[in-house]
Amino acid sequence: MLSKNYNFLLFLFKINNLDILYIMEYHGHKLLEEHMLSDFMNLKDRTIIEIGSVREHMEGQNSTGFFMEFCKIHDMKLISVDMDPECSANVHAEAKKLNFTNYEAVTSKGEDYLEGIESFDYLYLDGFDYDHQWHTKKRRDKYTDILDVELTDENSWKSHLDMVKADYKKGLKHSLLCIDDVISDKKGKGCTAVPFLLNSNEGWNPVEHKYNAVIFNQ
């Protein structure tokens, strides 16, 4: 069980080498899978909403393909949302490669999409990038060209906080909410979203921090 003291995440960061964290085999999609499987008898016809579609095929980082394969096995649906039309095209290509049809590829800001839903089963937040030295110029330019904002930590934190605010009252009894790239209270994507959930009084319980991600249940 993850402590509600958010400094616990900072402790995890300090006892690990940062370079090692970045080359881990899995990210938060693996954590979400592990917790969905705890309710595997009831997965049929449920939906995974992924914010942040496949961008490039790096080992352990294609969450879209990972979720598609999971949904095929368990007769579930995937909705993959990304602000970049190129990433939405990647979703269609991935579905074709995997012969998967029960999906939607939505080109939208995650915040805007989540404002429009009534409820969710499983939500995976891996949207607006946080700032680190490995970003290419092409990736940085996507943010200014499409959203007219810079790729910064502060903008990443705001985006994920806005997404959480859009959906934290829409969970169901079985819902899971996973935020990827949660490295510490000062680094990663969850620096403002995680504290908000911890203090929301909506019954979101932090269950585990693993694979640089945090997962909440109700």
C-alpha cells in the first residue's frame, strides 16, 4: 500500500539511480495491467482510456499496442487520445498490425476529451511530456505547432492536473486511475495531479508506485 504522504515518492526516487529509471523495461501500462488483472473475471466489455497515444516504438514504451493486445484477450475496448494527428495515425497502424478493431483513436487534448465523458473504467494518463534532455526538436516543436505552448515541466503538471480535475468525480466502484512518469514530487508528470487526488476526498486511494507510475483505486 502506498502511503498518502507524497514524500514517499521522493524517497523512492532518491534510493534509485535516475538513469536506471529511464531505461526500465516497462512503464505505467504494465502497472495498470497488473491491477486490472486482479478483477479479471469482470473485464469483459469494459474500456481503457489512454491519454497519450503511441509515438515511437521503443522497448517497453508502446502502451497503445500493449493495451490493444490486453483488450483482445479480455474482450475490452481501447480509446486512445492524443493531441497529435500523427500519433492518432499510429494508433490506426498499430490496430491494423494487431488485427484489433474494438478501439477509437481520438485527436484531442486529453483535458478536453475527459471533460466530455460521464464515467470511466480504467484511465491511463501519459499525456503532455515533462521536460528532460532526451526530447528531440521535433517533439518540442509539436507542442508549439499544435498547442502553441512550450514543452516545460510546469505545462506538463498543469495538463495532468487539469485531466485529473476533469475526471476525478467520474470514477466507478471498480475504476483505476494510473499516472505514468511519476518520479518524485518535483520531477515527472504527477507533481500537482497526485497531491490533488490525495486531497480530493473522492475516495481515491494510492495503491502502488512502480515502473515510474502511480495507480489509484476507489
